[in-house]
Amino acid sequence: MDLRHLRYFVAVAEEENIGRAAARLHISQPPLTRQIQQLEEELGVTLFIRTPRGMELTQAGELFLEEARNIRSLVEQATERTQRADQGKLGRLDVAIFGSAILDAIPKLLLAFRNHHPDVKVVLHTMTKAEQIEALRQRRISVGFNRMLTPLEDIGVQQVAIEDLLLAIHADHPLARQPSIRFADLQDHPMVLFPTGARPSFIDRVIGLCSESGFQPQISQEVGDAVTGVALVAGGFGVCLVPESATTLQFPSVVYLPLTDTPPNFHVDLSCIYRKNDQSPILAAFLETVEEYKKTSPGSRR
Amino acid sequence: MDLRHLRYFVAVAEEENIGRAAARLHISQPPLTRQIQQLEEELGVTLFIRTPRGMELTQAGELFLEEARNIRSLVEQATERTQRADQGKLGRLDVAIFGSAILDAIPKLLLAFRNHHPDVKVVLHTMTKAEQIEALRQRRISVGFNRMLTPLEDIGVQQVAIEDLLLAIHADHPLARQPSIRFADLQDHPMVLFPTGARPSFIDRVIGLCSESGFQPQISQEVGDAVTGVALVAGGFGVCLVPESATTLQFPSVVYLPLTDTPPNFHVDLSCIYRKNDQSPILAAFLETVEEYKKTSPGSRR
DNA sequence: TTCGATCATACCCAGAAGGTATTGGTGAGG
DNA sequence: CCTCACCAATACCTTCTGGGTATGATCGAA
């Protein structure tokens, strides 16, 4: 059986007349007769009763008509959906994020992507940097978000944003009384650092910036992510350098202050990583959305 | 696109290798390559990425694989269901019954048919004799049950059962005290007759039997069906001749008694009617069940 | 570098789909 | 009652396409 048989059968069933059906199908009558005969023979079922006035469906034919229409519409849907999938408009994208990256940029990015590709199901996974790279290689995810990423042989990097660093500090802290805080003044104050885990990370960036300013930070506590870090600041464990997107975390007793006399390039990046050889149209569409986001959100990059 | 394309595509997708897939399909490799290329071209979508180790599905290909499997299984189901419909094992049978025919034979018959053809949906309609014939001609029903039917040009009749006639009589009625009741003794007692409506009917049979015995019945009341008739007997309106299947109606004050000295052929038939030119396998199966029923229920015919 | 595995291409053949002409059967109208 | 119109079926031819064989191109492993 062929899809052609179904197309022909539906035409004959609807016209109840082989000649008219043949005209509608742009073929002549005899081949159509033969195709219908073939179909009946293959099924072993009489689908039509031939009358001098035309073709009339049997009960089995009625049923087969329903089925044939179903199949034809399913075929149509299949091609259409496949084409949409090919254009990256249908499917699934597995995205890894890190502990506190749910702030600011990423939600906006995902929202923008959703708007352009409403039928792509975005699945979020929380992973550390090392887990992300492993999951990328195992194809469990297609995109990972993180900071301080370096390109690898098989892993591409695309920058999403560059953020200023701010100081999260307790409102009652002595430094918080000053009109402005010089970066080097942090030397004498215990500091909360994050994240623990795979190096190099944001921790190394902070320590590097301190040493550029000529001091070693007093480490009060190392924690897993920015959320925990700011929570410890609220609990009086010290101060904490955070990316500006952390300001979406509002604690009653924590204020975010800019720093002066900072070393050059007092920023931290947010980037995404992906398999370089990933041909997926969905990934291409996603990276395009990232590019678009960078252009339309100049406030979050320097 | 063809069902062949789908079959080939699924094979290649499953084997991830054109050569092996070709072997599985019992064709050589080059035609298979070409068919896959055709499919991709027609869809305008790259379904596979060719690697030196074989064929790997793209994301769009993964989706199309699901769809292709769906379609193929639907095609399989369609042929199977159509064949079952052709054998009268799947479909719908519209059956008309008359007022009180729901007694005895018809439920048993329908039950037997259900057992042999569980996927045929039997739909019951209550209709008078005239309505049944009109509905048959308009193809709204396929079978009708009634009594006293005569074959017509386009309508076939098949007898289902022949029932004895009994007298429904109030337990306190004077005649009910006698050891046996002679039919002619009904002459002096008012009688409830049914059904009203299209003639000839059961009414005419009863009147005919009376005149064969040499009397005219005293008509107490004409009612629509046996159920109402027996109810009036219970209410003291008189006696009522009923087919023996009416004994399934048990009223506390009504008894059913046989009659003696009856004219010959003191019976009434129950038959079904159908379109003579109806080729439906379901009807054929139903009439066969009727035939079977007559053989296995000798008690209900004489 | 060579060999083996894999997919792609070139070319041929056979079978099947489609076309034209005609037959057979049935019902409406003169 | 006959004829014509209409419809499906058949016969036969043509064309197209799916499948076969032989071969090429590419890449990875030995």
C-alpha cells in the first residue's frame, strides 16, 4: 500500500465517481480504477460497491475512509513539524546553569528565546562548571552557562554579559558609613568568597584583583554561590564581592556599594558554552538569541 | 513521499548504517541511499548527518522518526480494522424494536451477537412497524423487529421465534377459578387489546383467532404495548391475550393461563426485517446469529 | 601509507504507473 | 422497445522510477 493509494481512495470516496475523482487528481480514469482495485485486493476487502451511477462506500470502506484521512493528515503534520524542527522552532533544548546564575541575564535570555521559539521546550539543569563540560560532551545538555570560561578543543564559548563588581556589605558595617569605599580598604576586613568547587572560578578572579591592588583578602568563609554569600553578609560574616546582577537579591540589612580606586578591568563575565560541532538548529537559534540579547541590553555589559 | 520512504527511513534510523539497513530491507545499498536523499529533498530537511561510521539522526530526524513510526503503526491498524469491519466484527448496527419486544428473545439475541462480535456497537431504537420500514429504506437502521410482518419488494423477513399465546388474567377473575379455560369462553369477558397503530398487527391476529372460534371479542381498551396491556389487566380492565414472552412481566395480581380448544395455529410470530439489497457484513453476521439462536432455543418456537 | 568501512554516483533494466481506445452494463428518455 | 448517455472495466502501449551492479570519494585505523 502506498500513500498514493490513500489519496486516490479518498478522492474516489468523496466524489463517489471514478471519472470525477480522476479529473480532480489530474489523471485519467483507467489507472485510477486499477489503483482502487489494487488497494482492495491488497486489503482483501471490498471498499466500494459499483453501481451504474458511481461508486458507493461499503461499511468497511467508510471505516477505511476515516483511517485514510487520519493517516494523510498525520503525514502532513509530520512533514510540517519536521520542517519546523529543522528551523529550530520545535524541539527541546537542555540548558545547564550554575548555582546563582538564575539572576538577571539568564531569565531574560530564556524569556526572549521562548518568545521567538514557543514550541522549543527549554529544560534547565543546575550543574557546576566541570559537570557542565562533561554533560556537554555526553550530549546530555546543549548549552551551559558559567563564568571564567576558557575555550577548549571541542567546546565553544560565547560571552553573554560583562558585569561590574559591587561590594555586598552589612548596613551597620564600619565601611558602610564612608561616602565611598576604596578597593584596597577591604584589606583589613574579612571577606566571604564563592563559589567552592572547580577552579578557575570567580574566587580566583577576586583574589587576582586583590593582589593587583596589593593585598591578600582575609577569607572569612567560602560558600557555594552568591545567594549563600550575600546571606552570610547579612549574618555579619564580612563583606563579599558580587556581580552586579546579585543586586536582585534584596536583604534588609545588606547594601550594595560601588568601589573606587579599582584595578583595571574590574568586571566579571557571564558566558555560555556549547559543543563546537553541534549542528543543531535549536542551538544555532539559541546562540543567535544570545547575540541579539547582547545588542539590545547594553546596560549589562561594558 | 511514500510509505516506502518511511519504511526505509525507519530502517536506516534504527541501523544507523545504510548498508545494514539495506540488507534488512532486502535491497542493495545505492537505491536506499537515493530514497533517503529523495525524502530529505522533498522535506527540505537534513534528516541524517553522514559520518565515516554511519548515519546519525539530526534533531529534526529524531522527530521525524517518531512521526514515521506513528504513521506506520496507524497504517497497520487501519488495514487490520478495515479487514475486521469487512468480516462484520467491527462497526455499528442500528436495530429497531417495538414497544414491548424488549422481552425474552431480543435481549438474548443481542447478547449472543455481542459475544461473537464484541466490537460491533449495537444501537437500539424504539419504532412502530411503519417507522421501522421507513427507517430501513432511509438506511437509518439495518434491522427491525416486529410481529405479523409480510415481505415487501425491497424488505426481507426472517423469523426469530413463534410464541404460544397465553391469557393474562386477574387472579380474582371468575374465569381464573376454573381448572382450564376454553378459548371460546372469553366471548363474554371484556378484553384488552394491543398495539394501537399500524395494521395489520397483533390486534388483527387476536380478532382473527376469535372469529375462527365463532365470537367477536368485547374490546375493553386498546393500548400501545403488552406492558400497558398487562398493567390494565392488573387494574381489572379485563383479560388480555399475550405472547408467552410477556410472562417475564410479573404483576402480583396477574396470572398467565393456557387456553384449551383453541383454533389451529394459535401462535404469533416474532421476526426481523432488513433491506434485501443490504450487503453489510454486519447484517449478514447478525442474521446468522438469529439463525443460530433459533436452532439453540427450540423452547421458544413451535 | 594502505586497507577497510561507509556513503555517494553513474548507468542499466524491469516493473509499475499513467495514457488512449474500447468494451460491457445499466438506467433514462424518445 | 430501442437508443443514447454514463459509468466502470479491460486491453494495450508508453513513460517514469525504483532497484541492481559497478565504481568513486572520504575518512579512520593499522
